[in-house]
Amino acid sequence: MSIFISPACILNPMDLPLAKPPWTKLGRRLESMTRKALYEHHMLDGVSKVALALSGGKDSLTLLFLLKAISGRGFPELEITAIHVTGEFSCGAGVDLPFLKAICYQMEVPLLIRESTQKREGLACYSCSRERRRLIFDAAKEVGATTIAFGHHREDHIQTLLMNLLHKGEFAGNLAKLEMIEYGVTLIRPLILISEEQIRIFAREHGFHRITCQCPVGANSMRKKVDKLLYELEALFPNARSNLAQAGFLYGSEKARKNPQKTYADH
């Protein structure tokens, strides 16, 4: 269902974290890095419609604001549709939905809402991720968008690389652009050069609402454990994050391209 909120339902615009130019120094930096990723990986070549996976967290909101700001400025004018997956244990379960609707209304971005069917019994990151992606893919196709933007950042790329390496003996991180031929869609990750800390600071600058994960297995997930390992590696090797990210781009991407469906599932 496509949601277009009437003005009577909108919160006071002054209460909304609407990030747009003119940017702060950090905002200019994030836009520049996003443009670099979009350009170098040809993410928007021939693209006019983009579906955006919008959980309502700091990453997806940052992606929404940056793509909206970039649209028509050095890149094609984009018809952006946001897709939010709700549900008791979904990644967007802790978000204030009226708040998210109000943001999309003010940004003039249509919002599609789909509901996850995941239950506590048998809940697992892999099955949840698989269902969420299916819902997003199907919703994107409904509006004629075959390019889907996700808010995965540099740390997501590094964590995926380490999980594939340690769990499966494969050196493969996230791809900036991935054609999912089986599903007829292309995934893009415009924030992949940006660190999570940069996004966190950007979110604070613009007053993003903080949401907490409602998933009972999320706190003990493999991704969380690998994130903790990253901090331990960083204590020994201060450049560990940037070096792993760069190595993943240089050496891991070809492996992932050849066998994208067998790499460790994204969160």
C-alpha cells in the first residue's frame, strides 16, 4: 500500500530531522563520498526510479536525505520511493511510524509499508533478512523500480568480509553494486565508503530519533560479535578498519561477483 499522508496528519515540520543543503562540513563530506561511490560504481547509470529500503534508523535516513539532495544535481532526477518493513521483530520495529511518515511527506517521497511475518519461535537473522528482502524486492517491482538502495556503510562491508572469511573461508565483502539477476533487481549501496561513526555524528547534528533494536536475537548475533572483534583488532592495529575495507574493495569484490548468493547474508 502506498502511503501519502495528508497535511492534517503531519507533525510540526520544526520537530522533524530534515537534513538538506546547505550542509555542515560533515554533510558536505558525506555528500562528496556518496557521489564518489555512485559515480565510480555506475550505480545510477540509466536509472530514473529508485526504491530505498527505509528502516527509519540513522543509516537509512542518512541515505534518504543524501539521495534526495543529490537527485538532479550532477545525476539524473530520481523518482524515489521509500519501502519500510514493519513487524514485531523487524529492523524497523522500534521506529515511530507517524514520525517516519511525516518525514517522507515533507521530503515528497512516497512510502510503501510491508509487514514481516517473523515470530519469536525459530527467529534467526538469515530467515528474517531473507523475508525482508523479498518484501522489499516485491514492493519495488510494484512501482517499477528495479534499482534498490540500501543504507549499508563501511562497517557493514567490513563485518560481512570478516564473517565470510572466518565462517566460510571466503574473502568477500559487500558489493557497492550487485545485480540480482534471479530477482530482476539491482542492489546499490551508496554509503559504502562512509564509516558508521560519520553517520552517527551526522545523525546527532540533525537530531535523528534514536531507535533500539527490538529483536531478541540481535544482541547476540554473529554480526554483533564480529563488530566487537573489530574493536579488539583496532586496539592492536589502528588502521584495521580502513585497511580491511580497502582490501575488500580490491580483492574481495571479484569473489562476491562470481558467487553473490553464497556470501554471508547481510543484516
